[in-house]
Amino acid sequence: MMQVSWDTVLVSVSLIVAFIASFTALDTAGRVAVSQGWLARLWLVAGGTALGIGVWAMHFIGMLALMMPMRMHYDTHLTALSLVVAVVASILALAQVVRGAALHRQRWLLGSGLLALGVVAMHYLGMVALMITPHPRWNVWLVALSVVVAFAASAAALWLAFHLRQGERKLLLMRALASLVMGCAIAGMHYIGMAAASFSLESQISSPGVSDEGLAVWVTIVTLSILGLTLLASMLDAQLRAARLATRLKRANSELQQLAMFDTLTRLPNRAQLDQFLTATLRNATLNDQRFSVMYMDLDGFKAVNDSWGHHVGDRLLLAVTTRLAGSLSADMLLARLGGDEFVLVYPESDEEQAIAFAQQLVTLIDHPFELERYRLRVSLSIGIALFPQHGKSLQTLLFNADSAMYHTKHSGRNGWCLFEPEMSTLAQHQLQLANDLWLALERQEMRLFYQPKFRSSSNTLMGFEALLRWQHPARGLLMPDIFLPRAEKTGQIVALGNWVIDEACRQLRAWYDAGHADWTVSVNLSSLQFQQRDLTETISQALSRHRLLPQGVILEVSENIVMRDIPFSQQRISELQRLGISVAIDNFGIGYANLLQLRHLEATELKIDRSFINSLRADSEDASVVSAMLHLAQSLNLRMVAEGVETEEQQHLLKRLGFDAMQGYLLGMPKPAERISELDWQPAPASTAMEPQPGV
């Protein structure tokens, strides 16, 4: 057999080429993972081509490292075919592993088989391309070992290509180490395959084909060009991605700035930007001895729009109001939204006369109706004006005094403006103090429940009571809910107050049961926030369990406009309460936009006709016909009808004749604290009707 030797320099070069090819393949695999569409496919082809060319170049550099006693020539077509096989196999193999969030075993094994088959075919095609006669003899065991090593090297390469795509810490170093492992494995397969070949002493080289020198030039040019271009493209792509990331970060910072300084709905400046602008205006006015005005504005009737038509209509109305207000501003003014329906306008370099004239212009502007598709809505504007420096020399003082003047406008009839006067701050401070006291009212046990009786129409039998909230303020006496509930709704305290009402009403109902009035019920009103409260059913269940009550004794009243705001949600919530055994009454029925056919799907058990119908009810009036029609339809839907606000005997007799199930009102009984309920003339129910809870309730 012919003795051969190896050029150690070329062997080292082949290892370097294998390393570069592996690194390029891993890097482009990462590009595929973070790209989409045609760009991902382009990187896949580039990565597979780089890997295939690298493996092919490493093989032929290894062939050149084989030192034989004659000049070698290679078949051009077989050499080119071996390159094509290596590239195609590499592309198909990478396609199996670089996409997707997980590397499934089937895809991994299929990719490994494709790559190993391509590498083995490329190697032995390259050996056959050596134009030598007689052909070399092959050691079958070493050939088999080279195939096994090729599969193992391919499996390791594809596993590393998947797991080093992106997201690893020290990713460049990890890819370099992985490339070293891959390069050594691929080179090991090649040199095992080379060792499997034995050449005869009579071996001769045919002259046609590519010579050693030509092949060396070819391999060098192709390899360096492809791998260099691929790495250069990868580096440029990394730079472009970094630039795009910087652009996105800049845009994100801009959006965060927008969120921090502007209202998300109206895109007006928010409180933070208002404070900055007002501080700068104060400083400039102080230095230059100038005047300016601050206007605190609030929409009149906006809450009714939200309650009647829903928040989506309310939001559209706010946008329309914003557009109308902003269209009348000059470039040096600032209009800010503080939240809800409250706005603040800063009018630089303005005196009292200019501020009043502009405020009147805004009031007139908003007083015109708003046309929002099928809605024709009307709201008005209440404005409070504070002037610098006579009404304050600090940001807080000016805003507080403008707010005080605005509340004075509200109390004086709305739809207008008021210039701040010192006595207004006293009223504003009282309102602020009331809001602060409200936070401590429950803790100090200042809340009280009054109970208004509800009677069965047919027999005047006392059925139960409606629980009504009062505040026994230590300094201001007994306060009605219209004084403090709007503030509680605005601050979210209404949920804590509502939960207390539910628990206290259940406690009192248990006391009445223990006193022998087991057929009485108690009705509790739910606010909008309470009705939407996620743990409402759990809160009620706990109160019933705590006071050993059956759910049939409690009725929850929800106003019509709250129920109709979001019918799918209301249907779900009422169904939850019904499954619990709680009856639901629709309160203030008739003043919104609901109809009985809609309410049929809500599973309510009771309707309370709004007192506005009852107040104008006469035997020959049109309201009597409307109420009678509603009553008959409600009865056909198996809904109990309750009349509230009964104040005259004529109303009582007419309602009884119409067929109402129950009535309540000042004529029948004023709201009283629980300790005074004994003053009522009721008809006790027989003991057999007592609603005692079952064990565990």
C-alpha cells in the first residue's frame, strides 16, 4: 500500500474553516428565529448555504492536506455535485429545527438524518472525484464509523443551532464554543473517512480535471467569499436590528411620555402637565408683573348621560366637548382634563374682564346640543374663575379657589360662571372636610340605616322594609344620602358603604326574625360600582351565613339605568344572584330606555315604578293608561309590580284598583330607625311561615 502523509498546516486550516462554517450556521439560525416571512426564508437559505460550503471546503482542504507522491486531479462535475449535495442537505436540515418554540424529537432526528446523509454523500462523492486508478480500497468498519460520527455530529450541530438561536446570556461566547465542538466533530468524520481509504502502489492520476492548485484556488475563493459575505450580512443585520430597537425604544419612551403627560381619552394635557404649565406661568407672571386667570370647569348632567346611555356614549360626549372647547382656544392657552368631567383652563395675560367674557363664550358654546349619531345630548358647563394675583399666588391656592367658585356656580343653578369671592372658600372647605370625614365614618360607626315599610296592596299587610342609608355626622347632624353618596361614588368609598349596608340590614332582619316577624323581607339598594363588584355574591353569602338567614328574605334593588348599561353583564350577574336564592328588583323603572321585553331576559322578580309616574297619577290621566299597560305586561311576564312614592289616598286607591302587588311611600310610612319600627301597625304573620335557615346556611 502507498504511504501517505499529511500537511499539518492544511489540516489546521480545514479545522478553522469547519469552525467558521459552524459559527456562521449558528448565527444565521438565530437570524431565522427572529425574522418573519421572506426574510426568514432568506436567512435559512444563507445559513444552510454557508454550512454546506463550509463543510465542503473543509473536506477538500483536507484532501489537499493529503500528501501523495503525484499531483492529484479531481473530476469537475463530481466536485461540483458534492458541493450541491452539501448545500441542499444543510438547508433542509436547518429548516427542521430553526422554527417553532420547541424542538420535537421527530424533526430533530429527521434533520440530523438529512444533514448526516448530505455530509456522507458529499465526502464520498469527493473521494470518488479523485481521478486515481486503481480506485482506493475501503475499510468497511471505518466507513461505518464515519457514518455514525456524521450522524452524531449532525445531531449535535442541529441541537446547538436550535438552543443557541436567541435569548441566552453570553450568547456570542456560547456560539463560539459550540462552533468549536461542531467543527471538530465534522472534521473528525472527514478524517475517519479519509483513513478508511487505502491507495495501491501502482496508483496513477489521470490528467483531465481540476488540479491541486486549481482546486485550492477554487475552494479558497468560494469559501472566503460565501462565508465572508454571510458573516458580513449577519453583522449588518445585527446593526440594523439594534437601530430598529433604538427607534422602538425612542417611540416607546415617547408613548410613555404621552401617557405621563396627557389624558388617554381626550389627549388633553393631564394634571402633571397642568402643574408644570401653571408653575411656569406663575413664575413668568411674577417676574414680569403680569396677570392671568384659571378656570375650573365641570359638565352639568354628564353623570345622567353615563347612567342612562352607558360609559361608551359618555366617552364620545367627552370627546365632542373637548373638540368644541379646544376649537375656541388661542395658542398660548392650556386646556387640561383632570378626570371624569372636570377640566381646567389656564388663560395667560388676561384680566378680570377678559376672563369673564371668555368664560361666558365657553358656557354658550357647550349649551348647544351634541349630535352623536342617533343620540341628541345636552349638557351645560359650570365654571369657576380665579385670578392671579388677587385670588392666590400659588398653584394650589389658585386651583382650590377656582374649584370653590365652580361649586358655587353649581349651587347657584349651573350653566354659568362665578368669579371667586373669599366667602366661597369657606363652603369649599366644608365640602373638603366632609369628604375627609367620610373616610372615617364607618370606623367611627356614624352610619345609620332607616327602614321604610312596604305593604301588600290587597290586604295592607306589612311585607318588609327598604333599607335607606343616613349619616349621623357628629357636627352636622343627620345627613341625607344625596349629600355624601355622590362623593362616595367618586372616590370608590361606595363599595365599603354598600357592603356595610348589606351586613347591617341582614343583622337587623335576623333581629326581627328572632322577635317573631319571620315573614318580613328587607330590600337593599346597590350602587353601580357594587353591582359590578367581582365578589358581590361572596359578600352577600357571607352576610347571610353570618346572620343565619335564608336568601329569600333579602331583595337587592338595582336601578334601571345601571341594569341597561351592559345587558349581557347584568344578565350574568342577576343569574348569579338568582342561583344564590336572592331576589332582584329593578328600581326607578320607566325613566330610562328599557322595555319589559328586555327585562324578561334578566330574570328579575320585581319592578318598582319610578315615583315620577306615581306623583302625576290620576284616574283619568295618560300616566294611568301607561302604568296600567306596564302592569298587565309585567304580570304576563310573572314580575311583581311595586309602586314607590305613594303620598295621597287617591294614589293608593288607584294603584290598588290597578292591581299593584305592593306599595310604599310617605302616606303609608316614613323611613324610621329600627328601634322605632314598633310604632307601625302591622299584622303579624303566623309562626308556621317563619323562614329559619337550614343547617349550614
